[in-house]
Amino acid sequence: MCAKNVFRIGRDINFGDSVIFKKFDWSLIWMKADEFCLLLKGYGFNFFAGVPCTILREIIGNLMSDRDVIYITATREEEAIGIATGAYLGGNKSVVLMQNSGIGNSIGALASLPLLYKVPMLLLISWRGYRGKDAPEHLIMGEAILRLLRSVGIPFQILSRERVEEEVSSAVRDMEKRQIPVALLLRRGVIK
């Protein structure tokens, strides 16, 4: 289990003048990027390729400075998928990092390579435009991302602050069982 960064446990629940217990406030807890990277490494992921995104910045920074893993910066998402596929064929366990707009760029690459040939990989996708909150250019893909993943048969987990470890575990089990890419959708603020 990874430790979480807690700034305040919650608020007191009072009965008269006595504090009975503290109600846990999940909105004040999150996993740090280095802890998240350790979690992925704990599942055996040792090869990472991706396209930069501000939501993924801390995670990418940790991966780039970690001597135990390989991180390749790609210029396009479909390039990262090809690199991760090659890494898998070479015996590595791969993660592709991208912004959700990158799914639009990479549907063809996903359908014609890892989905078709059963190449397991984790897709860590930052969910820009979630619930219509972001720059205007992210809103359309923010609304469409779940439909796009479903339409090509990519299972996904939406990461939440409260259950990151369980959601990653579920995605990894699904990826290993089905031998296909599985997506983790990361909203702003879930990993710090």
C-alpha cells in the first residue's frame, strides 16, 4: 500500500459538547506522483512512452529521473503506441502516457496493432475537459473520451482519489487477462 499525502483528516462530528469521531474527508487526500510511479513499478511496468501533458507532468518527471525504468518521449501518440508495442515484444511491460485528445490521433494505431495482435499495455490518459471544465479546445474530446474507448473495445478505469490502488489493480488484471490495452483515465487533481 502506498502512503497518501494527508493535510487534514476531516471534520469533527459532534454530539452535544463531545467529539464522537472525525468524518473522513476524501477530497483532502491524494496520491503523490512518485507514489503512483512506485505503484506502477510494483506491477512490473518498466517501460514508459508518451506525449507530454500538464496533468501528467509530475508523473513524467518522476519516470524520467528513475534509473530503474525507461521513459521515451514521443512526438505523437501513435508513435508511443508503436514504441510500447516494440518494448513489449522485447520482454518489457509498457505504459503509454497521453492526453485524451491523443486517443483521437491514435485510434487507428490501437486498432491495427495492440488490439488486433493482443499486445497488453496500460494507457494512462489525462482527462482534459472533464465535465466541461478546461480550455475550450479540450471540451469536445473531454465529453467523447468514454464513448471512443468503448467504441474500439478498450476497457477503462476512471481514477479517483479514494481508490487509485484498487483501480490500477483492476486495470492491470483486466489487461493481463484479456491481453489488450486497458486505459486509466486521470482527472486533474487525483495525482499530485
